[in-house]
Amino acid sequence: IKPGAELVFEGFDTTNEPDETKQRDGADDVNTGRNRNGVSGSDHDDSDDDDEDGEIELPDMHNDELIKEVLTKGVDLRLYSQQIEKELNVLEEEQLDSYEKHEQALLELDSEIRGCDEVLENMEKLLVNFKSSLGAINNDIQALQKDSLSMSMRLKNRVVAEKQLDKIIQGVVVPPEVVRVICDGEVNEKYLNCLIEVNKKIAYMRVHSKQHRKLKAFQEIQPELDRLCLRASSKIRDFLLDKINDLRSLNTNAHVMQSSIFLKYRFFNHFLIERHPEAAVEVRDTYIHIMRQYYLDHFEAYQRGLMKLERPVADKTDVIGMEEHTAKLSLFSSAKPVIKDKANVFNLGTRASVLDPSDPRALVLSIAGESSERHPFEVLFRSYNLALSDNATTEYDFIMQFFVSPKARQKITGSDMARMVFSHIFEPSIRVGEQFAKSYLETTFDALGILLCVRIIAQLAGDLQRRLVPVLDAYVNSMNMLLWPRFQAVLDSHIESAKRLSSTYRSKPKNDTQPPAIVRRYAELAASLLRLNNGHSTHVVALSLARLRTEVQGFLTHVAEANSDKHMALVFLINSYDHLLTVLYENGFGEREEEVASWKQELSATVLEFAESELEKHFGYLKQFV
């Protein structure tokens, strides 16, 4: 049973009334019964009115099932009414008896319900008090939450302020130990670390000076940092100048000092560039002056040593049109004596090995001087240029790291500065290399040696481009301007010699069908030039070779025409052409090569002419008959 619910018992009086009340109710019930018994009389007296009402309400009563059943059976309504009343009285008495039987239980239930009401009332009071307590706790929690948010906000503000203050303090405060080392310490790695820290302070002050100019710390620390900067610049300047002056000795290995000392302490010079430009300029100028003389002395000594190892290859008499008898010396001849065991100036042979990139080493004078071996000029030229390119690469890289600050290195001005410093240092050494080539080119008639030097310079340019060293471009161009005109002049001398040989040729009384010396010389020279031009396809080489081929062809034709025996003249031409082609084939050239195709065509035409002359000689009568 739920507390507070209303209990309803059919036929029971749930009120705790005294017995008198019950007796009055019983009397009332008796009177009510009498009234009910007297109803029939009244009903009978008013039957006419009821009939009238029945006539009016009868259509509505026909819809009631009970009335339909009574009317259908024909029961007397009065009797049926009395029966119903008796049944109701019986039920009422039964209900009263049941109530009297359960009266005590109902009283106990009512007592329990009242007790429950009291308990529920106490619980309601307790819950109301608890609700009010919860409200107070809620107010306390809200207050605590507000305090927590406020404290959290203050804490965040303090953390932010602490970080900013810590950054400012770390940016401006210089530890006493750092100050002592900068002012009185020895310049070493510890000094370098302290200087890096001081430089950070100076950089921070410059960046934030406008933002925090009103802070007293900034106002007080700035003069101190300026004095530290001056003191550090003075000590760094003295240190670097002392180390640079050590490079004056020829026995000093500058590259070792660059890597072990200068690059290790390159921050010193970067500090001077940013904080004391005047001192940085003094250090740079001193380095340029000393290293300029250092490289000049070394390259001059190296060039003189290389010249002692030279083996001359050709002189002005070594041309393809040289007569055999000109090599003989008379008693009063002033010609240069023929060098014994001189290599063939027209055959490349193994001289092309100087272009092999697998051996990047230059000649070492101390080792090469111990042996009696001598080398053609292209070997010496390659050694000098290898030394020049290696030293230039090392020096340019050092200049970029030491004399160009990291900020300037990312700009074009940094590269320009490095080129300027390099140009001042290496200008005399480059002139030594140019003079080295000029002295050789003024006297040489070795076309193969000159073309080998051209290829060496091309390899040098390619290596420098791969190394990203753009400082020797002018040197490469000047070398090409020296080598190509001389190469052209030497080939012109070969062409002129062929012309002179053709104009001075006198027919011999004895027919000789063997190829002359000019054929062998030309074939070897042409094959050598083609080998060196393979992969380059230089127009100058191809054009000069075509001119030379024309002159040699003209000489052979002139010799053949001077022979009165046409048969022997054709044999002479066939042997000469065949010898030319044999040499070209032996050097790996096929008919796709213009040189081979041209001589192949001449050979085919001459063989055809020889065949026709032979047929004419032996079977001419048949031709006349036909």
C-alpha cells in the first residue's frame, strides 16, 4: 500500500464512528427500506403519468438489453423490482457483516498508515534540510570554482611572465666566468664557447633594444657588452694575425693549418665581420697578401721542376711534308740536332692515357726527379693544372667558410666576396700557368700535344663545374685562346709543307710504287686527330683535317701524273690509298667516318681505272672489234 493512497472498500464504512452512529445508520436503513416498500404504491398512483412518460421514453428504453429481456419474457415489473430490492438488501447485510469482521484489521491498517505518515513527514523534513544543505554546498562549490579559475588565470599569467622574464634575463645577463675568460683568458676552445655566448647576448640586445629600451637592465648591460665586444675583437684580431703570419714559411702546409686551426676557429672571423668590420678587413688583407705570395712561390717552384722533366716531341722540321734528306746534318748546318729515341710525333700511341680520369694524381717532383724518365709536355701540363684546380678548390671552399659569414653565404654578395678574395690570392699563380703554356706553345710544333692540352683543359672545366667552383672560368677561357690558335697554326704548317713538297717534287728515273713517307705520316696524324676528336666533334679539327686531306690528295695526284708509266702511276695511287685506309682501319675507324669514306671513294675509282687499263692492254682488240 502506497503512503497517502485513498483506500476504498465496497460496502464497508471506513470511518471510525461510534456504535451509536452505526445504530442511527441502521435505523435510517430501515426507514429507507420502508420507503422503498412504499414506492410501489406511489408508483401505482402515478401510473398514468408514467405511462405518458413511458410513451415518450419507450423508444429510448428499447435500446437497454435488460429491459428488452424483461419485456420479451413478459415479467411483471413490480415483482421483478421487489426481487431486485431483496437481492440488494441481502448484499447490503453481507457487506455489513464483512465490515464488522474486518473492522479490527482496518483499524490497525489505519494506525499503520498514520505511523507511515509520521515517518514520511520526518523524512520530508530531513530531505528539506538536506536540500538546503546541498544548496549551501553548491554555493560553496561555485565560490571555490571561481577562486580556482582566478588562481589558474593568475598562475598562467605568472608562468607567461616568468618565461618572458627568464628569456630577457638569459638574453642580457652575462655570467662572471664568461666575462673573466673574454677579458683575461687564453684564446682557445673555451674562449670560443664564451665568445659564442657573448655574441648571443649582443644579438639579443640588438633585436629587442627597441622593445625593451625602457628596462633598466637593458640600459645597464649595453655599455658592458660593448666593452666586452671591443676586448674580444682585440684578442681575436691578434690571435688570427699570429696564425696567418705562420703561413709565411714555405715549409708550412697551409691546407693543414686551414683545416686544423682556421676552420676550427672560423667563428672568430665571423664575429669580427659582424661586430668589428675594420679588424675583419685587416685580417682578410693580411691573409690575401701572405697566401698570394705563398701560392706564387709554390707554383713557380713546381713549374720550374716540371720544365726539367720535359721531353721534347716535335720541332719545326717535324711536318708531314718533310723530305727525308732534310733530317741529315751538314758540317755547317745550324739546324737543331735530332733527339734520339724521340717518340713519333704523328702517332698518338699511348699518349692519350694522359686523359684517363682514373688517375687524378699530379707528378710529385721529389719522386719524379729521382728517376731519369722524361715526359711530353701534356703530362706536365696536366700535372700543373691538377695542382692548380685542387688548390683552387680547397682555397675557394676555405674562403667561403672562413671569410663569408653564414648570413652573407646565402646571398649573392657572399659569392662575390669569395671570388674577390680568391682572385687576389690566385692571380699571380694563374699567370704562372699561362706563362707556362705560352713558353711551350711558342716553340712547339706538336699538334697532338696541343690538342691533348685542349682536352685536359676541357676536363678541368668539367671537374670545376661538378665541384661548384666558378673561380677558374677566366683561366680556362684564356687557355683555350692560347691553345686553339697555335693548334691551327701547326696544322697550317703541315698543310704548307704538303704544298711545298708537291711544288718541289721531281720525278725519279726509277719508278717507285711504294707509298711515300707523307702518306704514312698523314695517315697516323689523321688517325690520331680523329681519336682525340672522338666525342667532341670540334669543327676546327674536322675543317683542318679536310684541308690537309685535300693537299695530300693533290700531292699524290701530282706524283702520279709526273710518272710517264700510267700503269705504275695507278699502282702507286692504289698502294698509297690502301696504306691510308689500313692505318685508319687499325685505329678503329669505319666507313661512317668522313675521312675513311673519302679515301675509300678514291681507292675504288683508282682500282676501277686500273682494271679498265689492264683490260685495254690485254683485250683492247676485243673492244675495238665490238
